Amino acid sequence: MEILNQPVLLLPFGLLLGVIGGFLLRKRFVENHRANIENQGKQLIENAISEAERIKKDAVLHSKEVVYQLKQAVEEEIRVDKDDLKDERRQLSEKKEQLKRETENLAKRQDDIQKGEASLRQQEEGLQKKNNEVEQLLLRQRNELEKIAGIGREEAKKLLMDSMESEARMQAAKKLARIENEMKMEADKKGKNILALAISRYAGDYVADKTVSMVPLPNDEMKGRIIGREGRNIRAIEAATGIDIIIDDTPEAVILSGFNPVRREVARLALLQLINDGRIHPARIEEVVAKVTKELEVTMREAGEQATFDVGAHGVHVELINLLGRLKYRTSYGQNVLQHSLEVAFLCGIMAAELGIDVKMAKRAGLLHDIGKAVDHEVEGSHAIIGRDLAKKYGEPEEVVYAIGAHHEDLPPQSVLDILVQSADALSGARPGARKEMLQTYVKRLEDLENIANSFEGVEKSYAIQAGRDLRIIVDSKKIQDAEAILLSQDIAKSIEAQLTYPGQIRVTVIRETRAVEFAR
């Protein structure tokens, strides 16, 4: 700072010259450098201008080329459009000509139609006149025919209708026969196979029980002891058991008679014990009857349990089991009802397996179907309805309850199970030896079958054969034609179903024959 504050004159002269010289050199260097830079800038500008000119020329050439191409494309499109317009004009002209021709044709057709309508009107008028003439002619002919035939129009009309009805019935009968034959070919075959299989797979033991019980005696002197002094013993037995004791001339035997099979069995067992014991008096009789009653209740319960076990019916109410056991001492037409119920159960199971439905439910319904017979001596009504009410009361499934009520058609069948129980019941009751009918009932049924058949017009003779299972009918060939024989068999079968009650089924066979007789002389 001190040096700077000193006067310039005090600096050395050489230093001043150096500073001046350096300044001048620096200035010249800067000017030269600036000149070089200006030259370079000018050169760059000139180069840029020349490059821009070149690019501009190239762009102008490219744009001219693009414009040319666009112009060519537009001209081509215009040319194509002109060609399309020419085609469309040509097509429009052709359509116009076609429409013109069609219009002319339509006008011509319309004229033809009008002419045709006029001609039809003339023909209709002519036909109407001819129709009137024909009606007048028919009326005259009808009057003449009525005079000749001696019958009126309504009567002739009735005869014609009767003839047409008869012809229609014959045609319907022929078609019905054809349809039945076609349907039975497969249905009968399958049904018979199922029934045959069910019967062949089950062969139950059968013991025919009588409606009365016979008690053997060691000697005829025992009859007097059973009667007792003034009949006290026999009256005591009858009062305790509710069974009539018949003592007659039958050697060494006493007959027990009563509707209730359980009471009859109690009386039989009690009488056997009294005979073996030898002590027969009213007090002893009451004691033995009470003891036998308890033992028989146990036996019946065991029989019912065994039946449910054999069938595989689980969860059956204890009261129903007791009622099943009572059926062991119940008979129907000589057939043991418990054994019959087991047969029906097994047959239902076999057929249910073949048809693919619930086997256990079918067996259960078959076993319980006659449960009402255990109390039908005590309760009024059909045993099917009684059994249905009992099954419903003790909690059986609804399908089983309904099948029990419908197995004798007291209720209309609603399911396959109902039909199975009906079929199995008929099979068990209809097999040879299963049931025993009274002679009077048997003869009466045969007479009823023949009377029903003889009540139909055209029937000459009728024969009930095969224990009433087959009804053969011989008809007058002049009154009944082949086609009408089919309808007659159906009408007779329906009449039998409506009027008679019978186990199983009855086959109705109508026989029509034409005999030609001539004598050689």
C-alpha cells in the first residue's frame, strides 16, 4: 500500500517500459485472437447458411414428391369412384327396366284376376242353381225311399248311426287288441319273471290251523271231572277263558270253540295242565288260566320278535310286536296269519329288489299288512283300515301306513309299494293249499261267476273251472264278432270286479267258433 501511494515518477523506468510493452503485446494478442474468432464465426455462419440451403432444397424436393404421390392416389380414387358410379347407374337402369316389366305383368295379372273372379261368380251362381236342383232331387228321392222302405228319416238316421257305432267299436276293438298284444309282449314277460323268481326263492312251511281246538283226554271218565258237580267246573273254565267247551260223544276228546284264537289257545293249554295235574275245581281253574295267560303273552311276544328279526324290521313298537305274536294263533281261510304275513314280507322284498325300490321298507309293509286281524274280533271295521290306524298310532312310516290301508283297495293305491303288498298278499293266499274255503262259499262263488257271464247278450254257455280261477264263455257266432269278443271279455271282467270279492285273479276267456255242416248223400 505504501508503494502504491508513492508517486509514479518514483517507479523505475524499466519497469514502466515492461508494463507498457506487456500491455501492448497483450492487446495485440487479444486483437489477433478476436480476428481469428470472427473469421471462424463467419466461416461457421457461411457453412450453416449453405447447409440450410441444402436442407431447404431437399425438403422442397421431398414435399414435391409427396404431393405428386398424393395427387396420383387421389386421381386413382376418383377414377375408381367414377367406374363404380357407372356400374351403379347401369344397375339402377336395369332395375328400373325390371320394375317396369313387373308393373306391367302385375297390371296384366290384376286384369286376369278380375276376369277370373267374374268367371267364378258366374260358376258359383251356376253351382248354386245346380245345388238347389240336387237338393230338390234328393228331397224327392228321400220321400220316395221313405215310401218304399216304410221308415222315416229319423229311424233311418238311427239305423245308420247304430251301424257306424258298431263299425267304430269293431275298429276300436281291433286296435285295442293290437296295442294290448304289443304291450303284453314285454310287460307280461317281465312281470311273470319277477313273480316266478319271487315264488321260486321262497317256499315257507305251512301248517293249517283249524277254527276249533281239540283237547285229547286220557279216558272218558275225565269228561265228568271237567264238567264237575252240577257243571261248576265247565262253567268256571268257560267264564275264565270266554271259550265254549263242547263235550259230546267224541271218544276221549273235548272240543273248544270260539272266535278269538288266543283265548282258544289259553283254554286249550289250561285244560291240558288241569288234566295232567288232576286237580280240577273253580279256584284251581282260575289260577291255571291266569298262569297260562301270562305264559302265552310271553310266547306271543317272542313270536313277534322272531318275526321282526327274520324279516329285518328294526324299531317296531312293542305293542305292534305283541300284536304280531297274536297272529300266530289267528287263521284266515285256514291259513295261519303270522306265517302268511312272513310269506308276504319275503315276497315283497324279492319283488322290491327286482324293481329297485327300498327292500327293507317293502318287507316291513308286508309283515305288518294284516296286523289289523289281531284285533278285528274286538274292533269293528275292515282289518286293513284297523291295521292302518294301529300302524299310524305306533309311529310306522307314512308309506307303510298307507300300504297297509290299501292292500285290499280300501284306499286307492298311490305308489309301487302299495301294488307290491297287494300282489304279494294275493300270491301267498292263492298258492295251492294255502287257504281252505267252505264248500258253500266255493259253490256260491262259482254260481255267481256263471250268472254274471250269462247276463250278457250273445252268451250261450259259461263254465267256471280251475276252482273259480278261470271262466270259459261260449258265445253265439251270429251275434258276436271276433272283434266284439274282446270287448265282451273286458266288460265281463269289469262286472266281476265290481260285484264279487275273491282272492287272486280270475281269467275270463270268450270262445267264438263258426261251424259249417253239410251232409254227403
